Amino acid sequence: MNKPLHILVVDDNREIRELLARYLREQGMTVTTLGDGRQLFIVLAEKEIDLLVLDLMLPGEGGITLCRRLRQTLSLPVIMLTALGEHGDRITGLDAGADDYLTKPFDPGELLARIRAVLRRTQGSVTGKETVFSFAGWKLYVDRRELVDTKGTIEPLSAGEFDLLMAFVQNPQRTLDRERLLDLAWGATTQIFDRSIDTQVMRLRRKIEIDPRAPELIKTVWGSGYLFTPNVTRAR
């Protein structure tokens, strides 16, 4: 029997915490809630969390800062909640490493759909013969969803970064426009808008490029999209 998904909800609004906890538990999930980020990393160290629902506006250390700190060491999927619906706020959340975002007020059923969509992207199946893509000194282990450098160090990737890198390594030396990248990385049902591709590319460049300001691996083809330049080998 599969273990229930464990969702961590961090929001300073007690009514929202209680509503989400009750609703997600009714869907068969385990839920832990926090009113701020002070205990976040303690909980993550003590419990096996499958996905984090993180409010952007928190007392003390805000959601953006917490998400950036988390991304330094963990690839845990993150859905960010925000009362701010402006385009720039969504970009800021994605730039911090969030995999998706939801603007308040929202229906709990919509959050559930987002949770399931993000987890479908992040939960790989271990086959025993893992596919590995190699390029420019990096190895991308598909089933483990891990990016490893020449020293064997794992470079944490968000779900969005991993999906985008998969689209690139499967289509090397081809110019891909934003619409094609959206389709390849997230599919037709994605809630991610096309301009957020630029944010995800920028984050990915920070991880794999020697100098992200002068990228050699992911090049911008002005007016056309992006080109993944390395030779890619695939092994099982």
C-alpha cells in the first residue's frame, strides 16, 4: 500500500491553514501546518515532506527568502501562494525557485489540481536501468531527477528546472521557441505562462553555465527562442 502524500502548508492565515489541512486530509493526504517559517527547516529535517505550499507574505522571513534558502540544498516541489496577482510577483516567485503559484483567493480544488500536476512531473519511476544524459561535464539522472557535476556533487533542481533541462537534452542543437518549450516541458495543460520560460532559463543557466551572463550551453536566438548547444549522449 502506498504511503499517503505528506504536504507541508506554511501560511500565517489560520483559517486558510485549517481549511487546506481539512480538505487535503479528506483527499487522503497527510498535512503538517506552520504559521510562519521559523520551524520550516526543522520540520523538513524531521519529516518526509512530498510538497511544500508556501505563502509569499509571511511574518518575519518571507516566502521568497525561504524558498531561495530551500533551493540551495533541496529540490522539494514548492507551490507558492500569494495575495498579489501582478505579473512581476509571479516572476519573483518562479525566480526564487517555486514550481507553481496560486493567487488568493482560490478554491482548494484548484490547489489540489496544482499539487497533483507538480507531483506528476516530479515523481519519476525507478526502472533499474536508469536513463542518463551526459553533456558538457554534467550527468542528468532521469529516474532520480538529479543533476551531477564532474566531482559527483548533486546540483539541486526545482521541478520546473528539471523539466526544462529534460526538454533541452532531448532536443539538442535545435532552436525551440517558448511555445514549443512549454509543450515539451510541461504539456498542454500547464498553468505556466510563456514569459516564465525566460525566468526558468535564467535559473537553469545559473546552475549549469560557467558564466550565466555569457551563456554557452543555452543560447538565446533572438526572435526565435533558445538553443541548447552541447553534444548530448544518452545511456541506460
